[in-house]
Amino acid sequence: MVDLRRHLTGINILLGGVLTVALALFGLWLLTLPPAMPSYAEVRQTYRPSEAWLRDREGRLLDAERVDFQVRRLAWTDLDAIAPVLRETVVAAEDRRFAGHGGVDWWALGGSVRDRLSGKRPRGASTLTMQLAAFLAPELARPGARSWRDKLRQMRAAQVLEQGWSKDQILEAYFNLSGFRGEAQGVGAAALTLFGKAPSALSPDDALLMAALLPSPQASAAEVARRACAIGRRSDCLSLQSAAVAMLGPARRLALDPGLAPHLAAKLLREPGVTVMTTLDANTQRIAAMALTRQLRGLGPSRARDGAVVVVDNRSGDVLAYVGGVGGSSTAASVDGADAYRQAGSTLKPFLYAQAMEKGWFTPASIIDDSPVQLDTASGLYVPQNYDRSFKGLVSARTALAGSLNVPAVRTLLLTGVEPFRDRLVSSGYRGLTEDGDYYGFSLALGSAEVTLLEQANAYRTLANGGHFTPLRIKADDPAAAARAVFTPQAAFMVADMMADPGARAVTFGLDSALRLPFWAAVKTGTSKAMRDNWCIGFSDRFTVAVWVGNLEGDPMVDVSGTSGAAPVWREIMLTLHRDRPGRSPAPPPGLVRQRISFARGVEPARMEWFLKGTAQPMLAAAPPEARRPRIVDPVPGTVYAIDPDIPMDRQRVRIATKGATLGHRLLLDRRDLGSADGQPLVLVGPGEHRLLLVDLSGRAVDRVLFSVR
């Protein structure tokens, strides 16, 4: 009986020990449970590069933009896109039994334990799979996670990965998630940052250096070279030492891209990992950027620092080139000059003339007086001047537009009205004109409104397309909208013909300017107030090219004229685009006739001219004075004169002038008879409000002006 009791006691002790061990093992199992490991497909799906990419219409890379600033990595690199020498070198250096173990290299682990027990420096026993597990579960690699429990969890996580992933998938993910140097993560970013190469182009020396970085990404060049030499078992390490110094020098650009469209990239690239396909053509983009760069270098930063170019396909509306700036001496290089609002200058005149001719108010042959004019406005007296400060007298509308004369444009605006012209500009795509016509006043004829280069390009493209407007397309998936008529085809054709006439523009620009091409092209220049902006926009039958040159900070240019700033860039681009086929003049639309005309008194030489049907006339002449309405032209209504106490009063007379059929008319100033209206009297006028009347033979007032003297 005693023996039986002893036997049962022994069994109980044994069972208790077994249970204790089982509970301990179970507790250990629970304590070392690894974090959940994602599948390979989940890792690929959630991977996001820090960059986004801009490509042209053929899929060629234009630019890359960093969007995510948490980490720096490129697109996922497939294993077969990594140089075999790098794969082999890293496996040999980090985990030489990678192909045969199940996540844990027990031989390496045993060697590490032996070294630790013998007092030696323990060798690393982490496999590539264990390192990958730490990448996927950052808690396994957090600072201070070096305990036996953390190591066991990492080992178990590696075993889970080995059960669900293939070896190639593990190796591919390891290369894409490893940190090599600084913030560059993944083999793609590391290869480009360190060597300026794609991962597939790495050499054996490159592979040794990259493998040497893995254990200590922030190691010095000497330490990296020493370890690379040991991995490669080299006897002569001089080449590796110099390569390590070069590799860890100034960081290279983190993309094998030409940086062709940085402003458009900043505008369109918003999400990491996204590739945006555009309508741009890489070759056209290079042509535009190079032409602008050459011109700005030639001008020098003391004259003009910035510029922008837009090239558009007339038929489709595809933007083929978008150059927001070229850096260089710019002090605002990040500003997008292609989409920045700037004062339009004379570039709005073609739309004004098109509107007037569309209404039948005049023709390209109509005579306009280019002489001084003063207009009363809400903000004071408006006195437009021409670019060269001179006046040409009587000129045709063709000469006035091609020669960019200001006074004829203002006279034309008096016909069309400011508000209707403003509305027509908005219909042409100028979205920046948010105020009513009164806000801009008569200066709208001379481009006082602010516009962008993109708006300019599309508005001129509207003229090239016979007055039909469609939005521009920049992204490949931008829809093609239905065209809407903004101008009649006849008005658009006549304006284009006027802008393409080198003889008509010779009055201002000469016969041999940068605007003259060896083929048909319509073009217009413009310069804003105080020489802050210089424009040149023109089109052929296939392309519209718009160029802006100026200073993005708003300071004036120095010694830059209408044809020496933007025009040379426009010319170079147009010549290059048409090197295979010159531009062809458009066919006239129905509703136009062309006939020979002459001008009375030799105002302009005889020529062939276009007319709307029913408006043609063989001879044109300015209306004689007796056919014009008698009116007071000086002073203009609202004029304010100030008496200067330092000048003798007898020298401070007011000049009174009239025009038109004034024979027999008299002038009355505050009911005082000044005599015949033809006399152009100089009158002494005292302080106060004054009323000047022009009266006919019957004493009826035909014109009146109110002015004041202070």
C-alpha cells in the first residue's frame, strides 16, 4: 500500500511538472506572439511612393514632384529590375543561407549564442526575412526593442512570412523597404540618390557599397569602404574608397527625369504614387525651354529675369509646351509665369478690331485718325499715347492694328463700348476680367486688364480657328468640349490677315523685325505699363505660340522693346515647329470679297483688301472738316486747371480749340463772346467753375464743356 502511494505521488509530481512546463510554454507562446503579418499583395497595394510623375503624350517622363514628405521612395521596383549582382551581393553579405531556411537561420543563431557565451563579439543572426518582418511591423524594430522576447517575436513573424510568401517576394519586398542612406528608402531611391542610376544598371562595386550600407546606413565613407572591401574580399580597396566618398557626396537628383516642366508638375501632381499623363510633347517642351533660356541669357538679369512659353495645337487645343519659367537669374523661380496674371498691354487689340468689323462699323481699309485725344473719365482725364510717343495722322485700320497704334484703338473702343468689349473678352476665355466695364474704362483698349499666358494662347487660338472657342487640354483625359462661336469667321479671318501683314506693321516695327517669318503667321506684341511685361502671341495654321518676358517680382524691364523681348523667342519656336512644313495662309470664309482699293490724298499706297460683302469700296478718303460735327476738343469736359503763383498770369492762358464744320460758329465763355470758333483763342480765365459754349449762326449751342480753374 505504501509503495502504491509513493507511486501515485511520483506520478502527480510528474504530471504537475509537465503541466507547469506546458503552462510555461503556453505563456511563452502567448508572450512571443508576433504581430499580424500582411500578405505580399497587401504590401504591394498599400505601398505609396513619395513621388508623383508627369509624363508627356507619348509616356515620356517630363518631371517628378515629391508629394509625401514622411519618407523618400520611388515606385516599387520588381525583382527582375534589380541588377543580379546586387541581389547576390546582399544575400551573401546579409543572409547567405536565405534560400534554404524557413525564416530563421538556426546555424547563424547558434553561432551567435556561442560567440556571446565565449565572450566574443556576437555576429548578426537576423535573416532577410526577419529584417523584412521588422519593416512590416515597426514595433519589432522600435528603439530599445532588443530583448529576447522581441527577438523571438521577430523570429516567429519571419516564419509566418515564409509560410505565406515566396522567396522572390520576400527578397523583392526587402529591397523596396530597406533604408540605405538618409531618408532614401528602397533600392530605387538609393540607386538614384547614391549613383544616379536605375537599380538594373548597378555595377559590382555599386553593389558592394550598397550592401555595406545596410547594417549602418549613416556610416562614414571610410567605414563603408572597409566593409565593402571585406564583403568583396578585395586585396586592393582604393577604388572602393574613392567610390564611397563619391557615393556619399552631395545627393543626386532623386529621379532620372529632365526636369522639363516643374511648374506644371507642381500644379498637377498632388497625390503620391500617381502618374499624370499630359498632352505635352517632350520635344516641343525642350524647344520652348531652350529658346526662352537663350533669350533670357542674352538679355541678362539687369534687363529681364523671367519668361514663360505656351505652345498649343490649334485643332485639338492640346497644350504641347508649358514652360512656366527656366530659373537662371530669376528671383521668383517657383512662380508659374504661364499661369500668373499680368497686364495684357496691346495684346487685346485684335479682339477689339474683330468686334468692330464684325458689327460692320468699319473695315480693314477704314481710315482712323491717329492724333492726340483727351477723354474725360471718372478718375480724371485720359490721354492715350503711342508706344513711340509719336502720332501717324490718318491711317487705315489695318495699319493701326498691325502697327499697334494706341489712339486708333481707343477711338475704336468708343464705337464698340467698354462693357460690350469686356464681355467679349470674357467670352474669349479671359476669366480674370471680373469687374464691369466702368472699372477698366478706355484703357481696356490698351490692355489694362490682367491676363495669363494660357488665356492669351487660347484666345489667339480662337482667332486661328475662325472665331470658335474650346477650352485648352493639358491632361490626356481632359474632355474635348464642343466649340462655341465667339467671333464670326469673317471677322476672325480679317483680323488674322491684318496681323500677318508685314507691310502694315512696318510703320512701327520696320520691315525686317523678329515678327517676320518666311511663311504665313499672324502675330501681335504687347508691352504693359512701366515696361513690366512684354508679350508676343501668334499663330500659324497649325500652332499658336504665346511668349511672355518680364520680371515676376513686378519691377520694370530695362531697354527691352516690343520686338527685343518676347518676339525673338516666338520666332525661334515658330521656325523650329515649321521646319518640316511652313505655315499656310487660311482659306477665306464665305461672305468676304477682295478687291483693289486706293486712298485719296495718298494716305496709304493702293492695295488689295478684304471686305464683308456689301461694304467694299474702291476709294477711301477721310471725311473733310465740313462733313464733321462741330465740337470743342480743348478743353475736354471736366478739365481742372491750376494757377501757378510763380508764373505771370499773362502766361497762364487756356487754349480753346474746335474741330469740324465750325464756319460761322462762335465761342461763348460764361456768356462772354470769344469770337469766331476758327480763331483758336488763348483766354485768361480766373478761379472757379466755367462753361464754354459753341453756338451756330442762330445762337443754338451745338457743344458745351464745363471746366474749372483753381
